[in-house]
Amino acid sequence: MKRALISVSNKEGIIPFASQLVELGVEIVSTGGTKKAIQEAGIPVIGISEVTGFPEILDGRVKTLHPNIHGGLLAMRESDDHLAQLAEHNIQPIDLVVVNLYPFQQTIAKPDVTFADAIENIDIGGPSMLRAAAKNHKHVTVVVDPLDYETVISQVKEEGAVNGETRARLAAKVFRHTASYDAVIAEYLTNEVKEESPESLTVTFEKKQDLRYGENPHQKAAFYKKPLGAESSIANATQLHGKELSYNNINDADAALALVKEFTEPAVVAIKHMNPCGVGVGTTIEEAYDKAYAADPVSIFGGIVALNKEVDAATALKMKEVFLEIIIAPAFTVEALEILTSKKNLRLLTLPFTAAAKVEKRLTSIHGGLLLQDEDTFGLEEATVTVATKREPTEEEWAALKMAWKVVKHVKSNAIVLVKDNMTVGVGAGQMNRVGSAKIAIEQAGDEVVGSVMGSDAFFPMNDTVEAAGKAGVTAIIQPGGSIRDEDSIKKADELGIAMVMTGVRHFKH
């Protein structure tokens, strides 16, 4: 290793790294601010213009895009022809490239960023050098991450050079890095021009953690987060206590968070296998928890609980008595934390519930492909709600119907939800026919079904669900409508004295 080219935006660790390279007899070529930092540290460095014979121009936009640089990076050292061409044009090979890029992602994360600022922070020369060096990694070592400085120095000291296996690994890391960098730029510009369904889709995620396993112990898994993703998300949550999150924990926690954020009043959601088993609303968070627990005190065991208000000591004492996997909340009082952290394995997560809502596209992988769709953020206030029956809902029934509609959106289809007294009393999820879900919800509700209201995620293709609801004691129903046999259900509801509301909006969740 005789010559290194260093040009970094992130200067963490670069001075000691450069110093050690010089001690090993490596000549350093550098640009702009990096050159200045190295010089000020008293380390000998050659300016890029001395190598190219051309000044940096266009406010630094062009400085490394030159044959004297890229020839030195791309020459195959085993090729006599390549070496002869280097000699003919007086180009010196470059053996090590240390480059990291203009901070585009950090720039667009600023709330006051302008389009011009974003564009100016798109790196051109850096990715070109990285890609050239990575392509020629058989001969050139390329470093994009300061965490790899120590590995490079150690191998040069111990082996006289960086070995081929490490060069290949670093090259792969470079292409992942540049691909991710370009993906963030592509997404930003695509959003700027409001392109809904581009001809190709490139997405990037950053690893948050390795997971012990996936849905089952024989499946490997990892957790990745979206760069600049929604702040109020499980991916950006802070874990205060407890065991490491599992694959299933993360899925369930995401489902719990999505539902509890539907409410502004104090609300608590208990989730089991990505379906709500209990939802409660109250004047206090303790009252809301009491209702969520009472909704299904059996299924909450081993579940995930999300609360949309700070957890106080009284609520914490009640949750402590139940085996829970995770508790998610915007905050915990000091007393609540002391109570809950006494349970060694209980995971406690916080995240900013008040952060501005950020609607993201939903990605679902299938074998050989990917499905992309908008998030289902459609609320009842946006719907054209009509009362289809002769009887209109009472004020109390309206409140319950609105809650049922919020909850049923988050239940796996076919979905039926029964609500009474600001809590779910029955949930039927994921059945192959709608009346099957209704029977499950009615059975779960027991005596509480009398006087409850029903929410359905999709229309009734027959009147059997309405008939089952009426016989059980349900007094009002909210559903999308839109079946060619709507009239059958309306007539049955009128016959049974049920008030039926139609929203015109379906909430399938598969």
C-alpha cells in the first residue's frame, strides 16, 4: 500500500487513521476540508489538484472526476497493458480509498431544508470513487465506514496489506452504502414530483438489531428501520427496560400502537397475535385500562398493552399483576417505572405520541415480489355516513358505533367488533365468513352482548349476521354497505329494531 485517497464528510477518527497510514509509509492525497483537517494535524498530505493538474471548480462540484484519479483506481495491476497506460499518462495507482458522502439524509431531515440545499448535498464524486474502488477491490481497499479503520490498520501492520477477503467484504459494504444513499435521494425526488407509482421502486432500511429468531425459533430474523421514518413508531421507540424485543413482539407492538393512536381521549389497547383482545376508553388512563382488561381478562395474558397517556402508579400496580410482554406509552411516572421495572423481563417502550403524523406507504413482501399501498388512514369523519334503517341510533349508540368503527379497522378480516360502555366486549377476527366472526364475538361477549353495538369491516353479503346480532341483543350496527343484497340486511335490521349505519368505506385488513 503506497497511496491513499481520503475525502470524508464524517471526520470521526480520520486524523489518527491518517497518522498511522503515514507511519506505515503511505502517501495521502486529499480534498477540501479533509485536506485542511489533515494538514492542521501536522500530517503530510497532497492536494487533489496536485494530482489532477486541474483546480477544484464549480464551488467544489468538480474536483475528483479526472482520469488521474479514476485511472489510478480502476487499473488492473496484473494487466501489463493497464500498467503501461498508467506509465504513459503519468498516473500513479491508488491503493486505498477512504470516502464517506455528503450528508444528504441529515440535510433533508432538517425541518427548514430547502430544495436547493437538498440538491447541493447530493454527492457525485464520492460515490464515483467508491464504486470505482469497490469494482477494483481485487487491487484496491475501499473504506466507507469509520468503524473499519481499525481493521485496515491492523491488517496492514500484521500482514503488510489488507487481505482479499476483507477487501471483498468492504467492497460489498460500499455498494450497499451507495445503493442506500441513492435510494434516499430517489425517494426524496420522487416525493417532490409527486410520483405515486414509479416504474421501479428502490427502498432502503438501516439495521436496528439482530433478532434471536423470527416467527418461530427455526427462522432467522433481523429488525430494520426506515431512514427518516415516522418518529412515532416502534422502529423509533426507546426501550427503558426488559428483554430484547422479538420478531413477534415487534409485529404485535406495531399493531397496538396503530390502534391506540386512533384515540385522543385516554385509551388502552391489549393486543394478541396482532388482533385487539381488549380496548378501553375512559376519563383517566386507569379507567381505560380497567375496561381493556375486563374486555378479555383471559386473552390479555402474555399480550402487549399500549396506552396513549402517561402511565401512573395506580395503573402500573394493576398491570404488574398480569403477565404482559410489552407496555407501550408516551411516558411513565417515576413511581410507575419503579413498580414495573421490578418485573425483570417486562419490556417498557416509550415514543412521542404527539409527534406529527407521517403517512407512509405500506410494503408487503410476497414470493418474488412486493405489494405497495397507502396506509389506511381513512376516518369516520371523512366518510359519508347514512342511516339505512327506520330507527336512528341514540346518542349513546352513536358513541359506541364510532368506537367500534375505529377498532374494527385494526382487526384481521373478516372482522366483527362489539362495543358497550366505552369498551370492546367481543371481537371476532380472521374467519372465512362474516357470520362466523359474529358468532365468535357474540359468544365472547356473553351477557354483555345485550345492549352492545356491532362494527363490521365490510358489508353483509347476506342478512344472517344481522339476524345473529339481533337475536343476541345487539341494538345498532355500523358497516360499509355496498352489497347487492344490502336491502335484505336493512329489512332484517328494521324487523329486529336495530339501527344500522352505513359508511361507504371498507376496512379490510389481511
